Amino acid sequence: MTTTKGRGARGPRVLCVLDRGYRGAVEAQFFHALYGLLDLHEQFEQIDVALRGAAVTMAVEEDEYRPEVRLGTMVLDTLPDYRGSVRDLVEEGFAVYVDRSDVTALGFDPDRLVDGTTCLPSAELSLRWPEYDEVWFV
Amino acid sequence: MAGTMERRMWDLLLILTTAPHSSDVVTSALRLSQAVLDRGGSVRVWACGYATMMTQDTFGDTKLPNTRDPEGYYPSPSAVVQRMITDGEGRFGWISCTACTEERGSTHHIPQVRHRSPLRLATTVTSAKQTLYLGGA
């Protein structure tokens, strides 16, 4: 049966799976996938995030990278800051799952992820899907 | 008898067919261009496919407001390219493929962009000492 939700009803509980890590920098700046989730999540009952593949790098802590580049006389210090966005996700109540096998396959230490994220084996990550109404591959 | 016209040689031609917002290639192309400019060289970008979207004047000078930082300044892709062309003082050029422009409907370029038919691609390649093809259309 299909039901129509009333105006103001919140959307379903969604798990957003991100596999692709690189989606532009100069052209994207703040307007990247995690920004979209942060911006839209109040419309939904719940949105959580699962990072897999190269996207796990968004949750890897590091101290040296500065998201800026100089082009001509312009210093563009507004490039995507994925770690900062993952921290924002955690702070705003998202569950952020990170695929452990992808973290280690890329040579990163699972103990060096952004605080508040949850590092899980791939199979265990998949077992969480039924907890959601929908799973989106972002 | 008419004399022969001397063609300008560019140090580097980047044929950019990667769509913006799809990977790091557009940023890499701009960084590579800047590195060549910093060494006194000249660079021309031939934008194909959705890369022709980079220079649309419909962007305006800035991106849409960042709801999490409404006062922040975020230059649009066309503003970045425009600045590089201006700052390059003739050493940085941007060509938009007319066929891809028509095909993608990206027909409103900033005035600094040159429009070229794909029939002139080979001529453009021979006008550069080196060519890098950055694919992904």
C-alpha cells in the first residue's frame, strides 16, 4: 500500500553509502556530498553514513593537509575539507561507519580515524542495512 | 606575394575532457597550469565535454551561498578561470570546443574564452610544444 505523507512529515531513515572519494575540489569547494547530507538531514527521520572504498579517506585523521591552493593571484582556501565535514557529521548526530578492510587496504591505521566514527568489518556494515528504510548509494 | 603568418607556440596544451565535480582532474589541470605559469611558461586548456561547463557566465562570480557559512566567499569556477587568464597576462588561455558546447548546452561562456571547432584540434596540438590529454568525458 502506498501512503502519502502530510506536509511537514519527515522523510525515511536512510543509510547513505559513499564509495567515491574524489569529486572535485576547485569547482566543488563546500558543495560536496557530505555538505549535502549535513544540509538536508533535518528533512529526514535519520540519515547515517557509511564510508567505503576511497571514501574512507574522508574519515582518516591527519594534521598537515591544508585545503587550499593558489591559482594566479587567488589563494583559494575554500577547498573541500572532508575531515572537517566528518567531524560535523558526528557532532550533529549522524552515525558514521567506516569500512575497516578499505581503511587497511589503503594503508591507513583504523585507530587514526576521526573521533566518533565507527570502524566496522564489511560484512557487519551490511548487516546494518535492515535498520534503515532505505539505503542510498550517493 | 603574401607573407606567411607566424603561429604562436604554447609550451603546454591540456586537453581536458573530464567533467567537473567527478574527480580531482580539473583541479589537477589548474594546479599543473599554475606550476607551468610560475616557471614562466605558457599554457592553453582545450575544454571538451562537460569541462565546457567550467566557464559558463551563468555562474556569476561566486558560488551559491553556503548555508553553513553564509558570509563566506566562494569564487565560481568561471571566476577562477577568468582570474587565471587575467593574471596570466597572455600566458594562459582557455578554449571551449564548440561541438561539446552545443552538445552539452553550455553555450554562455565568459568573454575571455575562445571558441574552436573540433576540426581545429590538430592545429591546436601542433601549436604546442607538449600536449597532455586528461580524459574522462
